[in-house]
Amino acid sequence: MIALLVQAEFRKLFSRSSARLGLVLSVVIGVLAPALLRSVGGGLEVNGENLQSMLPYHGAGGVAWALELRNLHILQAVLLVLAASSLAGELNARTLREDLVRPVRRDAVLLAKWLSLVLWDAASLGLTLVASAASGAALLGVDGDWMVPLPGYAASLAADAGLLALALLASIVLQSVPAVVGGGLLLTVLDRFVGLGVWGLAMASENLGLEETPAFLKMAAQIWPWTPYAAFGVWKGYRPAEPAPFQGIEGAWVWEGFVVLAIFTVVGLLGAKAKLDRTDVP
């Protein structure tokens, strides 16, 4: 039953122009990122060193740059639009009742909507990966370790799944597409600034070299791995870097972030189910 519901929701999702445009955007990002990497450097030098020598100037680096580019709130905005349209949009358009009058439970319909959105996101990530690999190989060559960015793509899917769960919860609570999209983008941008601030304090606690680190820096070091910023940024762990503390932003996997992400996903889905069960669908 769930498989049939997911199939129906997937077809409905692809009937929306925003979903089709989102896939086109995924391909554009994949093609554009290696081109941007190729354009950087040249004769530019930083501290007497050629800039290109400091960058992943190869095909695999183009694939990594595509992942970085798509996570600069670009695809998150598309995901928010799709999630809000799937629930809040259908509720306002009075088409959600058509799904609920069938002999299926409301939570099954909700789960099908979430799974169809996750499948769309997987297709989007796949298109970005393939487009960036082709563009990167053509523009930058086939050097580099092509396996390095792949875990980042997988972790990005997990982060997006958590975002979609929370977006569905916001959709049934707010029942407004603009409110979900605008509020979601505002919160993600705010989370980035707050998360970077806490991470900076955490790094300072390790790098100051003081015999007694200030208490607030110690607290920041303990809090940072549990912040939403670390959770939705778990994909950054793929970045190659020398071992150092608090590298979830710079090249090491932060397990706490995955735990928080799992909590967000469960809370989002269960909260959306509880609210949908109590909502009178016109």
C-alpha cells in the first residue's frame, strides 16, 4: 500500500513545475561548479603561493564544489517549496481531501509524501553528481580521488530528509506556503550564523593555548556538535583535512550531528502526524 501511495505522490510531485525546474537547477549546478573552480586561480597568488595549488583543481574537486554550491541554501529553498506545496498547498487548494477519503490512514499519506520528496531529492543529488562528474572531467581532467565526495552526497540526502520532515510539520501547522518557505529560509540562514559563531568559539577554546580556557569557550566546545548547524551540515564531514578538533565543518564526521538530525526527522514526522490527525481537512 505504501509503495502505491509513494508512486502516486511521486507522479503528483513531478506534475509541479517547481519540481521539474528544481531538477534542471540541479544539473545547472553540476555543470557550473567545475567551471567556477576552473576560473579561479590562474595567476592569482596568496602569500606567494599560486591559488590553484590550494584548491582541489581536478575533476573530483569539481564534484565536491557542486555539493558545496547546492548546499548554499539553493536546493534547500526548492525543498521547502516542494514540501510546503505537497501539504500546505494541497490543504489550501482543498485537494488534500482527495487523498484522505481513500481507505488509507492519514499517517500513511503523510509518510508517502515524505518518501516521495526524499526520492526527488535523491534524484536531484544524482543529477548534480553525474553532471559535475562529466563537467569536471571535461574541464579539469580525471585526476583526484573521485570517491572522496561521495559520502558527502549521501550525508546531504540524510540532512535534506530531516529538513523535509520539519518542513512538513511547519506546513500542517502554518498552512501557508509562503510562511513555510520564508520562515524556513530565515531560520536556515540564522542557524548558519549562530552555528558558525558557536563553532568559532569552540575552535578558540582549543587554539588559544591558555592554561585555563574560559568557561564560556569550554561550553561552546561542548555545545557545537549538538547544534542544528552541525546536524544539517553533517555532509561537510567528507572534506579532506588534517586531524584537528571540531572538524565537522572542515573534514571529519560528527556523530552528534547525525543523532540530532535523526531526532529532527522523527520529531518532524511524528509532529506532522499528530497535527494532521487533529486537523479538519476541508
